[in-house]
Amino acid sequence: MYMKKKRTLAFPYRQRSVLHIDIASESCEVIPLSEADAKAYLGGRLLALQLWKRFAVVAELGDKYYESGNPVVFAPGAAADLSMPCPTSCTIVTKSPLTGKIAVASASSPLAGAIAGAGYCALVITGRARRLMSFRIHDGGVSFAAAEEFHNLTTVEVAKRAASKHVVCIGPAGEHQVAHASLVVDNQNIRCGGAALVFGLKNIKFFSLDTTTAGRESYDPHRFGLLVQSSLKAMSKRRICRTVAKQGSLALLAKANHHGWAAIDNYSMRIDGRLWGLCPRSAEKEGRPEVLSGPVCEEKSSMDLHSAMALGSNLELFDSRSVQQLATRCLENGLDPISAGAVLSWARKSRMDGLLGFLPDMQRSSAMLYLRLLDAMAYQRGTGEQLGRSMEELVTIHGGAEHAFMVDNLPLPPFDYRALPVQALLASLGDERLVLGELLWGNRYRRGNERALASWALYVQQVSSALECVGLSPLMLLPTFAHPIFHFPYWKFRHKNFSTLAAFASLGEGYEIHTEQMAAFGKKAEALQQEINTLLLDGHKQKGRLPDQLLVNGKSNYRRAQVVPLARLLDAYESLLRHKK
């Protein structure tokens, strides 16, 4: 029998560098990344965590989040600067002032390619400026400038006046230290657990990149073309993949009503026919402009799946135009739509119970009222001084704990976790990455299969971390779960996903990376994050938890009462972790 000999790559190693920016002294340093470190940490999440650990001074952290002890790291994936038709990602890492733990977020944005195209594998920002300032990264180095003229400007105004290809900034909310502030990267809201607060404490209004370097060619263009073609073919085979590629994450709302995982009226309901009003399909039928969202869409929108539910269904607001206005206002003010929507939902229910007397009547959901409250929150005017506090502070001061849905002082994403046990398990651990198989095919929990679900959660963590290391969009995983019988990640699909990622990484880095190595990168990133959190929490391992409302109250308008079996899932998860060690 003839066996085809496996071809090996013999490409030269690609030298990479880290750009260290000290805003206190207004200086920068280009630090070459050694070949050993580059091969050990690859890029994205793993490299960002390692660089944060290297530059952080834990003894100086305390309440001094603006000091050099807490850097902010931006690290694109290893293949983020390749010329690809799919979006690439950049990982953002810093210590969160809200949770006290490491905050990690992934931004699917052209920023990743811009940083890599400038010749850097990561940006590390340390220090604190004496006044509000900005800096610009260009081919000649880094230029620093005062930014007092940008004080209280919206993110849209900052992007216009900065006149750069790529802008990372905070809005008025970040400047005024609003707990619900968010970073805005290339006109996209990025939820990063307090990174915008760190920017505000460091007195950084924005930074921009003006690089002329375009996406580079891979080391083997022929093999790279075949790989991209194969990935796009896999996306085109399933209808749901084609729909998501065209309409963005909003296309998943059609699944929410069927499986009952949308947060509606502050988690009191799980299904509602009015939810169709937020779907792109509904807008098209009614002759309204189609609302598109997502990194792969031709038209950009500030409304995505999370904001549609956080600012729409969870507030009993089902008009897409009104929700779009709220999402746009959050973007302009630099507010996280998930956190802001959760606070408004809590305030509405608490006001209906007779609390929060300083607020007007909120029995009826009003987009105009919400717009005024969002502005007051961002600029800390009037009622905004109260609503701008963290959720934990609001509950402590005003009450209404039964209406507050949060983990580690961060509001939960607007998913009804009673329909998503694997997603609930991750959320209890402070991990907000999506379990696409559950969103597509609903609750697969049966008493006795807790170990299978825990294995699914571990797989999502590892493959998502590997995706960020390479710098690819989570949409790459969609074809794996696009068929109902493949709701569990069988071995061959696990292997295939890591194999594809290894191929992209090999073509981007210039040396052969095997499937087992790619899986190891994902595991290593998760272990490193846990190690850092244990260090920040002074050796105390934080157990997973969710609001009691989701654990004991199964009542809703769904056809079957369900609660989150969190205790059993956590036991299975911990058992698997011990076994794998």
C-alpha cells in the first residue's frame, strides 16, 4: 500500500518584539522577544498573561491600579497579521479594580493586524500620566501629547479628531470612573472587567496606530490558500453558519426563543414572542433597515446579541430602533451595554418595589428615560452619581438583592442560565466565553451526565484560549456545533479544531506546530490565568457561584421548570481538573 509522506515545514524563525510604553516618563522601549519565549507563549491570551505577570509588581498593586504595578497588555494572535478574509483578534489583559482578579477580553478588530503589522507582538502600557494624555504609534516610534482638549468627549468625537486608522479610547464614563465603563476599540465596545477604569486612573484618554504595513503573506501561500478555502467551505455548508456570517450574532436570537435562554424582564421570563422584533429577519419583513452586527458583516452596528438582550428584552424593550439608540449611546459614552443594561434592569425592578425614590416611575419601559439615565451615569450628573456605582455597592446601599444578577461584582451577561448549564458553569467561574453548541441546540442536561457537560466546559476554555493565541475569531468553531447530533464535542472534532489552529499558527510563525502543541497552549493559558488569580487573591481559591435566583427558582413562562444544577457541575469540573493534572 502506498503511503503519502508527510511534508514538513522548514521555514525560518520570525523575530518578534514587545513595545513597552511608560506613560509616566513618556518613553518607550522595544524589547526583542527571545525565540524560546516566542515558541513557549505563541501569542494572544497566553503571551498577554505572561507579559502581565512579567511587568506586574504585585506588592504595589493594592488600590494603586494606576501605578506601574498593574500594566495593560494588548497582544494580537500569532497569525493576526496574515491576509485573511476572516476577522482576527487581540487579547487585552489587566487587573480588574472591580473583581480584584485578572481581567481578560478578546477584541475581534483590525487593531490586531495593525499592532502585528507595526512589527510588535504585544503592547505593554505602564505608569500613570500627570494629566490627561494620549499617544500615537507610527512607523517612526511613539509620540505623546496632552489630551485635555479631549476631556468629556464621546468616543465617536475622539475617533474623528484623532484622525487615525485605529483608535483605542475611553469615553466620559471611563474618565469619571463609572464602574460600568468600557474600552472602545475601532468603534466597538469591549467588555474587559474594568480595563476602562484602569485607563482612566492612568489618565489615558486614547491611543492610536498609524501604520503603513499591510497584512503579510504566509510562509506557504499555496497551503495557506487551501486552508482558508477549507475553513470557508465548512462555514458555508450549514445554514446557521451562513446566516451568522451575513447577519452577525443577532441571528442567534431566533434560537433564543425556541430554547429559552434569553433574559427577559430581569430574568423573570425565558420566552416572549416580542423578541422577534429585535431579529434582523423581522426588520427586513417590516421594511425597516436591517440591523446587522458582527465583525464579518458588511454594515457595522453598535447592537449585537448581548446588547440586544441587555438593553432590549431584559428591560422589556422590543423595538429594534430604540435598542439601537441605547446601544449607540453606550458606545458614545464608553459604557458597557451588558453592565449598564443590568443596572437599569435592577433599578427598574427595585423602583417598582418602592426602592430608589430618587428615580421616576419605571413601571413602563421608556427608551427616552433610559437614554437620560445613561447620560447621567456617564457624566456623573444627578442620579448618575448613584447608578454609576458597582452592582455590589448599589445592592449594599439601596437593597434589591433579589433583582441583582452578578458574579464577582460584575453583572452577568443577559443569558438565562437555567437553559444553559455549561454556560452557567463557566459563568460561575468568571468566564464569559460562549458555548455555541448550547446556544444552538439548547439544554442537554440529564441527571448523571454532569461529567460530560463539565468536559464540554473544559474543552470550550481550552479551544477558545488556543483560538486567541492564534488570533482567530470564535466563529471558527461554529461549524463544529452546527449539527444537532454534534452538541457534544466528540474526540475527532476536538482534534480537528486544534489541528486547523496548529496549521494557521505554523504558517504564521514559520515553524511547524503540531496539534498536541496547540492543545497544550490552550491548557497552559488557562493554568497561567488561574495561577495569577491565586496570587492576586492571596492564595485563596475562589469557588464558583451564581445568584441564588438561578439555583432555586425554576419558575418562568417556559414549558418546563428548570434550575442550574451548579453544585453537581462544579464537582464534576473539579474532578476532571484533578484527573487531568
